[in-house]
Amino acid sequence: MSGYSDVLDSKVPDGPMAEKWTNHKFNMKLVNPANKRKFEVIVVGTGLAGASAAATMGELGYKVKAFTFHDSPRRAHSIAAQGGINAAKNYQNDGDSVHRLFYDTVKGGDYRSREANVHRLAEVSVNIIDQAAAQGVPFAREYGGLLANRSFGGAQVSRTFYARGQTGQQLLLGAYSALMRQVNEGGVELFNRQEMLELVTKDGEACGIVCRDVITGEISSHTAHAVVLATGGYGNVYYLSTNAMMCNVTAAWRAHRKGAMFANPCYTQIHPTCIPSSDPFQSKLTLMSESLRNDGRIWVPDNFDEVRAAGDIPEAERDYYLERKYPAFGNLVPRDVASRNAKTVVDAGKGVGPLKNGVYLDFADAIARDGEDTVRAKYGNLFDMYERITGENPYKQPMRIYPATHYTMGGLWVDYHLMTTVPGCYAIGEANFSDHGANRLGASALMQGLADGYFVLPYTIGDQLAGKLGSDPVPADDPVFKDAIADVNDRTNKWLSVNGTKSVDHYHRELGKLVWDYIGMERNKNGLEKAISEITSLEEEFEKNVRVLGSADTLNQSLEKVGRVSDFFGLAKLKARDALVREESAGGHFREEHQTDEGEAQRDDENFSHVTAWDWNGEGEAQTEHREELVFNEVPLTQRSYK
Amino acid sequence: MNLTLKVWRQEPGQNGKFQTYEAPGISEDMSFLEMLDVVNERLIEDGTPPIVFESDCREGICGTCNLMIDGKAHGPEKATATCQLHMRKFSDGDHITIEPWRAASFPIIRDLAVDRSALDAIQEAGGYITAPTGSASDANLTPVPKEAADSAMDAAACIGCGACVAACPNSAAQLFTSAKVMHMNLLPQGQAERWKRTENMVETMEAYFGSCTNHGECHEACPKEISLDFIALMNKDYVKSKIKNRKLSGQS
């Protein structure tokens, strides 16, 4: 396979980088205010991206239908983001700018994102803060009443805005309140407890969705001129991750099967500071905000068979490995670097804790320097949470941390308009692939979700809709909807009739182990090939031996899960193939065969400066690989160095 | 550890009853919900439909989990949602009673899952500051005194789980509503709609929930320890909303 694909037109506008978005907004077609109410738009998912997009399009006058499988939009997993949101406000006068945020994000993504998208993200970042503050998001303030900032995730400037350790919650409540205002005013119709199980297309264009009411089991069709997927990432393919229990890839995967190409599924962010798992029935991993790395020092004992308590190990017998290897950034190296180094020392047998599966994050120096009260004021919530989960007091002994799957940079391929390769179907937030390249910087996920939802999609969607003026949506009794409903019912009946012996969770756990072992923090050719064959045989067993009790016409959590896990199997195989063909290391994708002499990720810009996007070819057929070339005119390609 | 669980089971449209399940071999490092996961996995292997309970983030922030454990909303540990409760808080041989949220405004869907959409109705009635996308001025043009921002944040920390309602002998939703109302009423951005918001949210609350008689059980059960002060502040604003001449509300 060589060369770049004609089918992937990024639609990046011409002109100087800093003027692209402004000019493009002028050049796009507009829908006049009186005509907006003639267009129906479906938004699936009500996290930061979905809620902000639905609210904003409702304000503009579109007829919006918002779907969530939760009981309330505010439960979406954006709510769990702790640390903060970046914006190029330069309120701290420390030299930040749109260009610097753009530059840092492209570099941090290890040069595998699309420059024009990232620049637009940096441009609108400043509007997000204004918007959120106007909605009443209680950001941290200085005593004078102005907004406070902190440095976060290895940034050299203080550009992160935050609301204690609950920034995601507060931003989501802001977007949710804007959404509920639109629900109240009739601009948005809200569908709770509806899980999207099919994207419906007619003549290759998106025309609606099929949903299952998770309470009654009723299957329903919903029609629209455009469908927006804001359904999050695929991190739960690992079973154990920091994602919520219900996070899944189903909406994106169903769209993929209808022609939306899936881009860069090998890129997954493994977050360095999570609480290590403690028993085989662990259901999820809990993140400890990486702001802790501002004051905590990471170390492991020098001795392989260390049995002493952390406090009894003398300074000389400790290895502060990040400070040793990366003197310039120390404990604040980016997430991918911190995670891989933790794996290296734990794999070497220096892990700490009862299962020897963690490293220490030690606050003893910070407490000695600043006092326990200061540390408590900064991190009290996090320390309390750690103690609730582990039963250990981090003021008295170091925390134990280990990396865990946290965020997925890959996702549905989208052009500059955030439209997938299915016309009329858009993907925003974590569900798309576009802005973070191979590695996402801290405090950038909230920024991207809200940028897409408040300030990008509501403009770009008009360009497509304007051409549809005068056309009604495909009616719900069209054969395409009947076929989609039949597909959903067939799958449901299939799962309910297997009547095997093992629970869905059993297979999800087994799948997760394979994906973690072979497509986790380090990958190699043999392992990836093995992953594909083992995942395939596990999937065969799953289809023959899974047990889903109960019926389809009521709340049935096993039935919900079995469909999601089935889609994870498909995604897992594609992820392995994607990792296999990317014969380089970049960001969250580390191929053992491709590393520098010092063990750092070695990119191959000559051969791999592209997005890999996979095109569905039907059940049982391998997807076709397409490539979108990535050109770097503004940010010179360099080896990332944090020494 | 070995436990005996008394769990409320209820099918849609039918009366419910307690079922007893043995839960042997539970690790004290498990969370309460992981313990229920294990019980469910065993039930499935035995051919018994698993216990329906809701949870999502399992880190105490989404507000989905909602169990009455031994008669207490979210169980015995203070300031802790069900999902963050761990089995080390229990002892070998314990008998544990598990029920859904108790409140007529939260009808049971199945087993331990309840319908909390009444909380969304309160939010929809006015839990927002009207600021259409694109209309905002620079964020630093509106300084917010730190104490006011911190207090608004204390209210905004509410996760909307409904434990306050479940714990209240009257099934009142004053703590939830006051947290939502005061988050916005305490901020300069929230002043323009302050009286209308308070009136609409309080009256919507009254339409769904019982009345507050100052027991304070809500605060005791709240996983985020939302202060009762917000109820007092909301009540004050509600009274004012009835007498304020809103034509004059542009005057300071």
C-alpha cells in the first residue's frame, strides 16, 4: 500500500494558517434564520460536545433532537474530567498565544494531527472560556475576582482554567443548562434513555437513526437532514479504563459499518496517574488528576525485592526515574512518556504495592516544604478519594499509581467541517480523530469537545444543510428504516437465543486482557498478529457461548452490554491491524521495533506522516486502508525531546 | 469475607419483594458495586436474571448510582457515593439490606433502578443563565469575588443523585433545588434572571416533591456534603421573588 487516497478530501481551506477559519466562515453557505427551522438535526450523545452542539443549534433555530442513553444528559462521562481546560487567553502575561497553543498541541500530538484543525481549535479556545463564564461556570478565581490559571500537563505556560478538581463536571453542567434552556423553549427535543443502535443511510447519505428505549425495549426510527455523533471514545475496549461503565464504541462503529471511515484506532492515551487495580473483579480504574505531578515525585525502589515500607527506604536507594532521565521536565513529562516509563520499571520487577503493579507518587517533600495544610488545600479532594478507594492515607505514605487507558485519539475520520465520509453524518468531540494526533495534551479534551460543539459544528453544518433547502427528511416508513429496524431485531434475537454459559462481562474482561497485553503501551509485530488471531477466536467463542438472560421488551442490562461488547470485538481487531501497519512509534502508539537508542519513540515522517482511515467492506471482509497526507507547514517536524 | 444480601427485586408493573442471596468470598478491596457485579455474574451462571442496579462513572461524580444500604442513602460511609463505598467498611458475616431510593417521586423501574426525571424538570424550569453561544464578553470583564465563586462552586458540586430526596422523611428536594438555584443566584452572571429562576424552580419542585421540615437528613446523606445554608438562601430568595418589583431590578 502506498500513496494517498483520493477519497479522503480534508477540505482544508486555502490561505494563510491564521486566516483559514475566519475566511472559511465567510465563504461557507449560510442558512437564513427563517429557513433554519425547516432543518432537522439529530445529535447523539449529550456530553460536552453533544450538549453544546445541540444547545447552540437550537439557539440558532434548527429543529434539534438530542439523544442520550442516560436518564439525564448531565450523566455523560465528560462529567468526570478533573484537571482543567486550556485556552490561549494569556491572562497570566507569560507569553501564551493562539500560535503557541497551536504549536504545543501539534507537537504534543507527535505531529500526527491536521494543522488547520488544531489552529482553529486554538483560535476558538478563548471563546470557550468567555462562553462558560457567562453561563455561570464557577471557575477558580484570584482574590481580585479575575480568573485563575495553572500550568498543566507539561505546558510551559499557565493556560489551564479549572473549577477545583471538577472542571469537566462544571463545564458539562454549563452545557447541560444551556441544553435544558433550549428544551424548555422548544428548540431541542430531548430523548432520554435512548440508545442508538443504527445509523440509517439512503443513497449513501445519513438520514436518521434507530434507537432502543432501554426501559421499555421499544425500537424507534428518527429522521433528520443531518446526524451528529457525539458519542465519545472507545477506551472501554480495554475493559479496565478510566471511562465510565457504559462508555462504548457502538454508535461510531455502526456508522463505520455504514461507510464512515475509522481513523487511527491504534492511538490510545494511557494516563500515567491512576490507582492500580487491586483484585480480579476490578470494574474500572480511577484517575488521579495529573495536577498531582506538579508536587508529587515519582519513584520506585532500587532493589527488586524491596519489602520495606516506602518511608523506610533511604533516599539513596530510590530511583526518581523521571527526574533522572528527563531533567528539564522531570515529573511533568507528557502523558505518553510518563506512562511508558512506569511500565518499564514495573516490568523490570521494581513495582510497588501488594501486586507489585504500581510506582510511588510521593508528597513527602511537598508536605515538608509547603506544609500539610497547603497540600490539603490543593489536593484534598483527590487525597480523600485515594484513601476511600485504597484505604491508605497519602499524607502519611506515598500514593501508588499506574497507567490506565484514559482517552482515545483515534475515531471517525472527519474533514475540516467535522463531517465523516458518510455525507450528512458528523462526528464531534472524542468520537472523531482530528485534533490530538497520536497523543493528547492534558486539559485539551474539554477544549476540543466544546470547540466542536459551540463554535465549529454549528457553522460548518449550515454549509451542507443549505444545499438541502426544500427537501424533507427521508420519511420513517421508508424501506431503509424498516431494514435498519430489522437488523436491530435480528441481532437482539440472536443474542437472546445463544443461551451459552458465560456472562457478557466475562468476555469483555477476556477481550480487555488481550487488548491490554498486545495493543497496550507497547506493541510489536508478533504480538499484534497474535492479538488478531486470539481476538478472532475469542469472538467466535463469545458468539457461541455468551449467556444473555431475560427479554428484549424491558430494562435488560445484559442485552445492552452484549451489543456493545460485540462492537468492541470488531474495533479491537481493527485497532490491531492499524497498529500493525503503522511501522513507527508516535505518541500513544509505541512499536518496540521503532525506538531510538535511548528507548524513546521514533517516528518515521517520510513514510508515516499520514492519517490511516479504514473503510468498511462488509461483514467478514477486511477493511481497506486509505491515507490522508499530513503536511506540516507551520510547525517544523522535530523529534520530541523532554530532556 | 462472606455476606448475606437482602435485595429488593421488582418487575415492572408488579409488586416487589426482598430476595436473599449469599455472597461468599468477597474481597475487602472490592467496591460495593463490584461486589454486586460478582453476585450478578454468579446469578447469570445459575440462570437467574441479574439484579438491576444503575451506575456509570464509578468515581462518585456522575450521580447515577443510588442504593439504600441498610436503610441509609449511599450506605454507611459519610460523603461517599455508593460507587466509592468499599467492602472494607463491612465485616465478615454481615447481613446487608439493599433497596432502591425511597420516594414516590422516583418510581421504581426495575429492582434497584428508579426514574429521577423529576430532577431534570426542576433544572429545565430555570436552572440556567441565558447566554446564547457567541454572546459572551471577555470573561475577565466580570470579576467574581473569590468568596462568591467558591460558594457558587460549593453549591454546583451537587451530582444530582437524589440521595437528599431518598433520605428525607418527606421526600423533599430542597437540597438539590437549592444547590442548583444558588449556584447561579450567587454569581453576578446569574442576577438578571434571579427572581424568575427561583420562583420557577421552587414551584416546579413543589409540584413533584414533598415539603421540607428541616430534618437535615438530606445533608447527612449527601455524598458531596452540600450545605443546608443553601436551602436557607433559596428560601430567602423565594420570598423576595414574590415581593420584588422586577421593573426595578436593574437598580443596585
